[in-house]
Amino acid sequence: MKPESTQDTEESWGSCRGARILVVDDDPDMRALLASRLEKVGCIAREAASGVEAHGILASRDPAHCVDLLVIDLRMPGLSGIQVLRSLRAAHQLPPAILMTAFADPEVRAEALSLGIHILDKPFRFDALRRVATALILSSRERNRHEADPLDPARGFRTRGHR
């Protein structure tokens, strides 16, 4: 991660404070740095050292393992980041996600786009992560709010027996 020129504060993360973010990277220093920075701005960071570990966390139905955002490295031993994303998508368990990589070839970029995944090229500034993460988390929360509220005008008014 590149040094920051602007100060990251809880305010810069706005309404994403309290967001549950899973950071997946086989590099322990990168993983710890990201988790620490996310905690510092008010997020709840959880770490996974491999794609296999991340897949196990995300595929479980345990509410304690729910995440608002997945930040995952592309190249890892065992399951790569894109393999984890494919598997979660196929199981309809893919949270909003950011794929980190220093090695994204055009095929990986195309696949990530088709899965609705954002890519951050390493090295990146924490502010770049903040911008993408904030947009993904807020969009997901809005979508979930609309799905949960049957009287939401954006969903249309429905009465019993009428469609």
C-alpha cells in the first residue's frame, strides 16, 4: 500500500463505520496493515490467510461470519482470489468484493467485471480502497434495505392477491 497524502479518519468513511470487512491475503504484513487501517477508521476487520480459509468463512451460514465487503488478493496458494469469487457467486453467497492484484491480465479483468467485482491494482492508496469500499457498502445496504421493506415506494405498491 502506498503512503497516504491525505489523512484517513472515521469521518472519511462516513456511514460505513461498523462495516464488517473480510481481508484475505497470504501476505501477513499486507493483511495486518489493511485490517489495522480499517479498524482505525471504524470498520470491523476480520482476516483470512488463504482463499480456502476465506471460502470457509463466507460459505458458512453462521450470522457471525457475515461480511459487508470482501477484500481479497488474486494470487494466493491453494484457491486464488478469483476462484473464491467464482465459487461464492455460483452459490449465490458473493458479498460486494474488491480484488487486489499486481498481476491482473486482461482475462482476469474481464472475468472480475463479469462477476461485478472491482479491481484495485497493487500498490494502491488507502484512499482508493476507501472510495471503492464506501460505494460498494452503501450500494449494498441500499439494495438490502429495499429488499427488506415491502412498503418501500421504489419496489412498487402491492396488495394481497394482486401482482
